[in-house]
Amino acid sequence: MIEDPGFGFWILVVVFAGNLMMIPLWFLIGFLRRGHDLGLKEGETFLELVQRNRGDEEDPQLDESIAYLREELEKASGLGPLWGRKHVTNVRIWRGQMRQLHPEVCEPVAEMMIRP
């Protein structure tokens, strides 16, 4: 073994430094998780309100958009907060596209989703 009497102290210092480095990582992962969960919740709420507000209209383009958003939400929830961020961003972008393509359905929904 190592005969140096101060060797154990340096092992403790290295372990302590490693633990200190993990604290910012823990906060970063928590931040990503909260943002991811919020994006998923907003996307699910948007789809739910669009379905309610849509009524009995038959619009294949709106159906395709809703199917795409559901698929992206499933991918995002399956990949988790770190790797699913791309899909949450796609959902946010596509929600804006839907507001432009279907303003009669999506504008009232967007007004309902504004936080007070």
C-alpha cells in the first residue's frame, strides 16, 4: 500500500470536491425537469382545449396537426427532460403554426391559456 501518512486526507479532499461539483448539476437537472414538465402540460392542455373548442368540424389538416402534436408529446415524455427537450420545442413551435393555420379554433384557445 501507500506509505504516505497524508494520502487518506487527499482522498477525502478529492471525494469532497467531486460532491461539490454535483450540486450545480443537481440544480441544472431540476431546472430542465421543471421546464420539460411545464412544456408537456402546456401542450396537453392546448390539445385538450382545441378538441373542446373545435366542435363537429371536419378538417383533415387540423386532424394531422393534432396527431403530430400528440406524437411529439409522446416522444418527449418517453425521452425525459434531457433528451426530450427537442420534442417539447417542436410542440411549442407547432402550436404557433396551428394558431396561424387555424385561427378560428386556436385563437380562443390561446387566449384561454394566458396566465393571469
